[in-house]
Amino acid sequence: MGIDLELHSSRPTRNNWRKSRATLLRSSYGHGDALADALGSLQLLGALGRLTAVDPYGDTLMNEQEAAAVLREVQGLRQRCSDDRQLAALDDLATMLEECEATPGSYLWFAGD
């Protein structure tokens, strides 16, 4: 199970992969399993927040306002992790969230398995 990340300039078309490429700005496919593990640990810890809403088996979209709020959650989660793979995944997620926050009208797509 893994979670891939895609930053889109506007709300992507989720039912047509080819059409969704038209809005793609940046993607991250290298940390999927580690990101899923890190986010899954939130549910085990009983944490509250928007990151717990990310579905590791489906798709989750966040707009730029949500990205700003989630960015603060990533910092807290990062302090709880000791696994280097998960830390790298969270750093990558933070970068994508920062870009989403800074891009009006954009969406970050969490694509689960």
C-alpha cells in the first residue's frame, strides 16, 4: 500500500487519467509506502486533524487552504517519527504542501492504492 502525491493547478479530473495530466504541475511517486506508514501511524495514535482523513486505499484531494492547515500537522508528525524513510516522505509531503499553499486554485492529490 502506498500513497502517491500530485500537485495540480486546478481540481483534477479523477475519472480520466489522461485528462488529469493537463493540470499536473508536479508529482512525487518515490515515497508512497513510507508516507502511507507515517500517515497510518496517526490513526494508531488517535491523532486528530486533516491528515487522518487521507485514505490510503483511495483518493483524497486538498485545496490550497487545507494544505496550509495540514502543513502544521506534518511538523508535529515529523517529531514523532524516527524512521528515516518516513522522515524523507514527510519532508517531500511538506514541500508539496508548501507549493500547493503558494499556488492559488491548486489541489494536492493523495492517490492511494
